[in-house]
Amino acid sequence: YQRRVHGEEEYVPTTDLDNQKLNIFGDMISVGLLRTLQIMFRKNYADPDLPRLIEDLMKLLEKNIEDTTSFADYKQEVLSGRLDWTPVHKSEKFWKENIKEFEKEDFKVMRELDTILSTSGDAKVLTIACHDMGEFVKYHPQGRKILNTLGLKTKILALMEHREPEVSKQALLCIQKIMVQKWDHLERNS
């Protein structure tokens, strides 16, 4: 790209990321680059072009988030027991396209979320686990029944009284999703 520095034109070599065949977006997202860019964007810089460049990179990453996140990545995160607010957790596209993947290996991922609820002392991890269970209920046609069969509803109800407000909030939201029977009906009326 070209920029003006102290009144003179300067050419800066770049790579056209839109035309690359490499999956560098997934790597960038997995190491937390998007969050770092969001923090950087709020700072003041002497170079007036820097905020625009940071914003451009953020938009590019956001545009490619949903295409770079696979169920295998999600499963690996859950099995590690170290959940983080990666974009996949809030991606409607991810949940719609991958909801049947949760059925594999006798609901292994859901059983691991159950283990996380039982053993984790990390409020953020518990918050994300409750959120994900709520999304499972919302998008899986038998989600309510499956959560009940696995005994997860009782654990989520108990977390509504957690000392950390975010855990309680996500547990409550999950229970609300369990109680709603027709999500598609609600979405059409909103």
C-alpha cells in the first residue's frame, strides 16, 4: 500500500490476504490477534494511518472468522477443558452448520462440557460452558431432551446461584432456552 509520511509518498510492501490460499486467518484468530487488535484500536497513535490499518485488519479477520473455525477446533478446545471466548461460541453460522456433530461419539463434547461443569473452578470456563449448552439447546431439535437425559439441567440450575454474576447469568439464559420450545417461532416473530 502507499502512505504519506512527512509529506513524502512511501510504499510499504504487503501481502494481499484476500487472495492467499493459506489458512492464516484461523491461526491469527486462535492466538487472539482479533482481541489484541480491538485493544490496539482504542489507543491513540502518532501515525494517523495506523488506526485505519488496524481497523482494516480487524474487518478482514471478522469477515473470515466463520469460515476458519471448524468443529474439530471447537471440540479440541472443549476437550482441553480451557474454554475461551473465541468467536465460534457466538457464531450462529457455526452452531447451525455443526449442531449434528455434537451427536458423534455418544455426545462426547456434551459429556465433556458436563465434566467441565462438575470440575472447573474457573468462572470464565463455567460461563462459556453454560453459554454453549444454551446454544446447543437452541439449535439442536432434541437439545432439551438430550440435556435432561445427560443430567445437565440440574447442574445448570445449581449454577444459577454461583457467586460470579456472569456464571449465574449464562446459567439462567441456558435454562430459559431449555424452557422455550419453539425457537424458530420466536425468531420469526421478533
